[in-house]
Amino acid sequence: MKKTFLFLFMCLIVFSLAEARSLDISIDKNEVSANSEITISYNIQFDEVQSFSYKVGVKGNNVDVVLLDRNVTSDSESGQITWNTKNYPAGEYEAYVFISPSTYWPSSKFNILPYMDFNISETALDVFVYGKSATNSIKIDNTGNVPIFVSISPRGLKSEASIVPLTMNLSVNHSSSVLLSIEKPENNYNATLTFDISWENMSHTVEIPMEVYNPHVNITAKNLTIEKTNESQIVKGTIFNNGNVPRDLTLVFHLSSGDKQAKLKLSPNKSFELNNTFPLNESVKSLEIKYIGSDGKEKSIVKNFGLVSSLNFIPNKRALYYLGGLVLIVLIVYILLKLRKKRFSNEKIDLKKLNRTLGR
């Protein structure tokens, strides 16, 4: 009885088409995994050429995506469309052809299989409490095709803290953030933040290690100099981290051609040996070492190299020889001018004596 009713219903839809001869849509598989593809084939036939509009799409799970939308004048339309299931929720779907104004023809059903996946923005967390407290944000993305439930719990906290929210529901393609606020501890300590993620009978746990710091920053630099060779000049020296927290340092070399930067991370009670090479035709004016201090504000150590590096344009001993010759010439000209001036002065004095003798 049901089969008879279904047959009559299909016939009614077909005969409702404007002189349609046949209409068909099919899929190449009944199950498809997340982030994969399904091929949809369709065929529309009329007894004569006519103008009409049609759509090919996929529908299910509160999703209705149109893959093709055409206005044509023809007696037939057919083709294949490949649909990627990425970012679509798991569940039951069907492909369809819709011919305006009211003919809807579905394919057989197919299922997108469930896949739970997520991304957490931090794999480890350093919390530097510069003031009374510090707040960090951790983002969670639902990158699977099923909704997930997230529960967050801390372990090993030794100072007052708050986590908002402690639980959340994330739909497919949605994200949210957890705000972690921790008050200043007496001493540095280790802790763990645990994320339990689940959907139906699937679950996964992620533990994020945390380092909580009451920062005392003490960065120093010694013996910052420039050494020159026949081919280059090298900025040398030692940078020390005498504090109790790791520091990200930015080294800014102020050159005649512009600034150049280098970055490094220095752990507590460690040092770093500078060995940065520059061409001889560069004037290294100064070195600036930038870092965040105990108050959370940027600090810097500046070493000015003065005029020492400005002579780096001299490429070899021949140039030094020519420079020495130039200095010698200037010195000789200066002495000759002084002698000439003295001679002129003596002649002027003798002329005055002669005038007095003649009674002038």
C-alpha cells in the first residue's frame, strides 16, 4: 500500500511539470565522512524547448545550500556537481532539483558521518602577574562537524583565581573564549588547566601546563663593543638575565642605512653572547636592548658606539695610506700659510721704522 501511494505521488509530481518528460537526481554514495566530497548527478528532459528556472542543492540538518541556480531556454538540462562536506554538521541529507515555481524532486538520503574535533589557542601558558592580578584569554574553536560540550578545571593553583566560564556548549563552526584571572603569588609556581571535550559517547581531555610568575626582572649587558676585521665588523658583548622570569628581548641595531632587529628569549640565570656581523660600509651608531620590566612596562638598555664605527668606511691599508697623505698635505699647507703671515707681519714692522727714519 505504501509503495503504491509513493508511486502515485511521484507520478503526480512528474505530471505537474510543464510538459516534462523526465526528471532525475542521484548521488554516488550513501555515507560520506567529514571533509570529503559527494557527487550529485541530475537530468531534466522536456518534450519541447521552453524557458524555465531550476536549482540544484543539498538539504538537511537545518541546512539548505544551493549549489546551482539557472534560468535557461532548452528542452533538457543535465550535469554533475561535486559538494564538499567540510564545515557542515553531521546527520542525514538529500540532494534535490527544484523547478520553479513548485516542483521539488529529491534524491535518496545520505549521511555525513560524525567527527569531533577542536582547537585550543594555547598549548602552554606563561602568566606574568605584574600588578595585583593578570588575565589571560584562551580561545576554543569547534573544528569538527558535531556540537561539543567543554568543561574547564584547574589543578595546582597557589593563588586566588577565577575561570569564566567553567563550561560551554559550542555549535559546529563556532568558537568561544575562556578568561583566566590570577592574583599575584608570593613565589613562582606550576599549575595545570584541564579541558574535557565531549559529544555523545566521544570524549577527549587536554591538559595545558601553566607557569605563574611574580616577576622580578633584572637584565644587564656588559662589554658591548665593535670588533673590525678586513671584511666586516662584529658587535660583541654579553647579555645577562639575573631575574626570576624568562624574558623576550628585542635587539635593535641602529645603522646608517636604517634599523635592523633580532629577537631572543633568555631564561632566568642565563646569558647570551652577542656576535652580530655587519658590512664595513655600515655605520653602527648604537644598540638598543628592549624588554618588559617588573612593572609590565617596556625598558631598554642603550649602548652608543659614537664615532668609532663611523670610520668603518675605510676598507683597507691602502685607503689608510691615502688618508694619511691627505692629512700631511693639509698640515704642510697650514704651516706655509702661517710662515707667510709671519713674514708679511715682519715686513710691515720694517716699513714703519723706515718711515720714522725719514721723518715721515
